[in-house]
Amino acid sequence: MREPPITADAAAAGVEATRLHNAKLGMIHFAVYLAFYLGFVFINAFRPGWMETIVLAGLNLAIVYGFGLIVAALLLALLYGRLCRTVPVARDPVFGVDEAGAAGADDTTSGDREVDRS
Amino acid sequence: MIYDPSWSAVIVFLLFVIGTIGLSARLGRSTKSTEGYFAAHGQIPWAVNGIAFAGDYLSAASFLGICGMIASYGYDGFLYSIGYLAGWVVALFVIAEPMKALGRFTFADALDAKFNSPGIKAAAGVSTLAVSMFYLIPQMVGAGVLIRPLLGFPHWVGVVMVGIVVITIVVTAGMVSTTWVQFLKGSLLVLFSGVLVVAVLRRGLEVDRESFPAIGPLSADVLAAESSGGSIAGRPVIPPDGGWEDHPRYVRLARPDGVGFDLYRADPIREQAAGEDGASEDGDDGDGDGVDEEDAGDMVMLRQGQSMTELANDEWLVDGAPFGQGEGERQLRPVGQITRLPGDRDSTGSLGPIAYLTTLSESEVALWGSEKVELADGTATVYFQKPTPGSQVLRPGEHPVFAGIRGDDPTARINFLSLMLALFCGTASLPHILIRYYTVKDGAAARKSTIVGIASIGFFYVLTLYLGLGAMTSGSMDVTNNNMAAPLLARAFSPWLFAIISAIAFTTVLGTVSGLILASSGAVAHDLLGGVLGLQLSGTSQVRVAKLAAVAVGGVAIMLGIVFEELNVSYLVGWAFSVAASANLPALVMLLFWPRTTKQGIIASVIVGMVSSLGWILLSADTFAKVYGLDPDAAPVPFSQPGIVTIPLSFVTLVIVSMLTKPSNATAERSR
């Protein structure tokens, strides 16, 4: 069922709320990955011997953690893409051009809203 | 090592070049506006943009440099792969969507979105130029390095050739052609790297004790007695003379063909006290190799090495014979051997990706070291084998840059932390990467293209470990220069694979340099001339100026690529990351997340970050040794990587200056 058109103010509020949601989501994902990355860097810097420990399928921690960081980046990126909301169609505040001319047209994320700018 | 020119490589490369220039000319007809030139009208599909991210980002440093470093030192090169990829997390989670929302053509647009300040445009424009130049030089030098062995042309021909092709690509259709060239390059790079890795795994691992044989074990007393003119293993020993007598560790055996000599190095035999596999769980014996060992009496092993001597008349000798390929001449032989496999097998046959690593970790590999030896007729560089347990190859701390993490010097650990911080923060601050966010239509497309970029770049970096280790054990490495490790690995399989990988290496340079020149021309035409000097240009005129700027920047890049030929410039990419992370990231992040940021704060942050990181680098031990040729101990800064100091300094500067320049309530009220 088609949602009723929303006003310009409501659209602006929607844009802001969506951006805040995405920014917050981004910071959470960033914090999770940062902790994982810092663990790797600090072990290398202060306990390099640990990296030689065989931990999985005959592979040492250096290989498993290194591959883990690459895989984790991809998994977190996919999760972030899945959870993000799309910014509704809005006028760009700086340049006055359409910022998201076809928002939602090819987007698969949840939370999209159709906005009637008329 | 002498490379025979590969005409198949020339043909494949020319096809690439003709194809990309043809594509650019075709796309150029529809690219007349500023939106088209700088941002491809924001109409690049997100999936294409994602692969173009990979094409933009995976420079010669990634492909040739990391593979070469892994091939020579093992796991340490993979640390760069991890750091470079981790930086994309910052780009996706923190930067991608706001960057698209704030900016239009250049990095300065985003920083200046709220303030419209010429000062911000000037600082960000200069920072873009500085970072891009540091990034450009190694790419251009890399082009010359590639073309010399492949086509037999001098270095400058390669630099000029790449420069002209790239300028043509950028000038014809700006971001549109640049994007498609990068898309093509990114796709081919990942695809054929995958093909090469499959070939490596199918070949498996194979012992080679013949290329560089070992003699022994011998008693040190016997060696001393025979060294002065006796015989070893039935071969006459050449009495040490001409300066070799000062280096008793080296023994020269006469060759049956009488052309030069075979050089051997005597290594004391060490017994491994921690078991046969050499793995030590609780540290090592202090020799830095991580293996708990003890001397096994006075027994030695002679292992064959190679030497290259530069004579006073600028001629070269290889193991005592003139350098060359003709009769009576010799050249350095390719290296990279496995000397022992688990279970003393001779070969493994095809291996899976995990079995490849576990088998290698239980094997022994001949890595190579080098040292300078002063002789009567010149200076010899002696290349010698370093038999290394595979478990040691697959751990961090073997490369000189990272060796400090296994030592007692705390500054070496700080240096490592600083490098990993710069890699993490640098990606999301590189102007030529950031402008790619303007080529898609909206924030969602920016986000999705970054995810595609992370997938393709991450996959490629996994491949780099196998490419490097494959080259390490391929018997095809150039002992004097590891930058050609990946193409030479391909040559070990097929001349056509070599041709394609070499051509892709060229295209790697083309793709990255195109992005850098475009970012630089935008900084000149849009930020500095338009934003700072206030030249009001129409769309077409601005494009014309940007194209002129691209030609000028390309010309400068060509000159720098020729001037820096002899300099080891691969570390300049590291400089670019440090400067970008210090100058750009703090301002961008604070603009997005701290509402009290002022324009003065941003300007100060960019300038302080740029000047402090550059100053630190110029005063570092690395630069003293590699650039100035001075004693590195005389360097005034305690470690070489600036990021851990200059990134926080830039943040603090922004906060302090913003607080000092915050508008009064009345001013803020009036401006509403």
C-alpha cells in the first residue's frame, strides 16, 4: 500500500533522523572493528610470540587473526549495509541539487520512505 | 638478473593501452561539463564504482611492493595488506555517506561545505597536492622499473610513456574515463591474481637442492686447512686473494668451465634444542631468529651464494666473470627455493589454501640476505642463503621495518604502532579515493560501492599472501630486487601469464595515476584557482583549466619519476598515508561529529597535521639514511613513523583553535 505524502518539514526531519541512525550504526560497527584491529596490533607490538601459536587447523594466530580481520571487515560491511536506512529524497543544503534523486529505487535496505516533494 | 624482452608482454600491454585510450576518446564526447569531468555526472553504477575503488586504490605499491615484501620476508608484507584494508572500515562506517552528502567535486568541497572559506579551500587544496605527489612519485618510478626489464627500454621511456597515456585518459574524459580504466584494471587485477594463486596451489611445494647446493657438514678445522688452496668436495679451492682473504667466511671453488668461480658461505651448524621442527614456544636464544638453538661444536655448512662486483671502471663482474649473457659471461641466477619439506618428501603435489600454509610452516625455505664486501678491485655485493623454518616465515618481525617488535627497544614498538595507525587512518583521507564518492548518485550508492570495494580489495589482499609465498618458493625471484616478484612468479608458469600479469602491472600504474592526476587537477582548478583566487569560470572554462592543470601535474609527475629513478621510493606511499591521515582525517571527522568546529579550527588542523607529519618524516632516521645518505642515528626524531604523534596533534589543534575562535552568542544569533 502506498504511504501518504509527507510534508517538506517531515521530509527534512526524516533525512536528519536517517542520517543520525546511519551515523550511529556506523560508529557502533567502527568501534567493534577498531577493538578487533587494536587487539591484533597490540599483540604484534607487545606479545609477538603469541602470533606463532597454532590456533586453528594447523595455522598460527598471525594467519588466523590476519585473515579474520579481512573477513570481519567484509562481514561488518555487509551487516552495516543491511541495517542502514536510505536517506529520503532531499535538496542538498549546500549546493541545492538533488542529492538522492532516485532514493530507494535500487535499495534493498529496510526503513525506506517514499517522499512526495510537492 | 637479465630479463629478456617479452614481445607477448608488449602486445598485451599495447592492446590494453589502445583499448583504454579508445574508451576514453569515446567517453570524452559526452563529458564537457564540470559535473561530467570531475564527478562523471554522479551516474556511475555503484557496483562499477566499487570495483573502480579497487582499481584506484590497489597501486603498484600494493601489487608489486607487498608481493615482493612477502616473497622476501614472509608474513610482514601481509601486515601492510591488513592495515590497508582496515582503513576501508573507517571509510565505510565514518566517511562514505557524509562525504557524498557534503561535497561535490573535491575533498576541499566537503571540508568547506559549512563555511565557504577560501582559507579552508587553500589548506585542503595544498594538502591534496602534497599527498597526491607523494603517491604519484612511486607509481611513476614503478612504471620505469617495470618497463626496463620487460621491453628493454631505459627507465625514462617507461615514465614518459605512462605519463602520456595517463594524461590522455584524464584529459579526454576526466572522471568518466578514469573510472572505467580503474574498473577495467581492478577487475583484471583481482581476476588474474586469482588465476595465479590457483596455479600456485595446483603446483604445490617442491624441494630444490640443486640450484644452490650445500656442501657439508664440514669441520671448521678442515675448512681452514683446505681454504688456502686445497680441495673441498673434490673441487679445487681458489686461494683467497684480492680482498677475499679478509672475509674468511667465503670460499671460492673453481668451476669446471673456468668461467669465474662458485661462491660459498660457511655457516656454523646449529642444533635445535627445542625439537626437530624448530618451533620454540617460549622465545629464542637471543639471535633474533626465534629458534632456541645451540652451537653444534665447530661444524659448518657451505651454502652457495652469488656475488656481483662493481669495478672501478664501472664494469660489473658476477662471481668473477664479466656480467652478461654471452660466452664467458655470467649473470645472477633466480632464487627462491624450498630446501626441506615435512617428511623429507620431494614435492607435495596440489595443495588446498590451508594445507599450503600448514605445509609451508613445517618446511624450510632459503631466504636471501646480502652484504657489501670491499675487495681490491671494487665493491662486491654478496647474496647469501638464509635457511629459514617455514614457521618463522609465517610470523611477524622478519623485515627490518618490523624486526623491532621482537627487540627490547620501546621506540621500535611505538614506530610499529604509529605505522599501523597511519595505515588505518590514511585510506579514508586520501583525496583521490574520497573524490570517487562524488561519482555515484546518492549516499546509499556510496555505501554500497564501498562494500563492493572492501570485498574486492579484501579478496585481493588475501591473494597477496599466496602470491608472495608462491614467489618465495618459485625459484624465479630476482635476488637484487623483489618488486618484480609477482610477474616473475607468473613467468614460472607460462609466458602468456607473465605477459598478462606484466601488462596488468602497467595498467595498475595507469589506473592509480589517473585518479591521482584527476584529484590534483581538481585541487588546482576548482579549489585553488576558483575557491582561493576567486576566478569565476564557466563550466566549460573550468574544465579547460582543469585539463591544463592535469597536463601540468602529469608533466611534473613525469619529471619526478625520472629524477627519483635511483631512489628507493616505495616508502613514499607510507609518507602519503601519514600526511593524509594527519592533515585530512582529523578535520573531516571533527567537522562531521563535533558541532563546535570552526573554520579556523579546520584550517589550523590541516596545516598543523600536514606540516608536522612532513617535518617529522624529513627529520626521521629512515629519511636520513635513504634520502640524505646521512647517519640515521643523527636523526632528531625518535622514530620514523609520525602518525602516532601528528594525528592526535592535529585533533588537539582543531579543538583548541575552535574553542578560541568560537563565535560569540551575539554573532551566532546574527548569523542565524
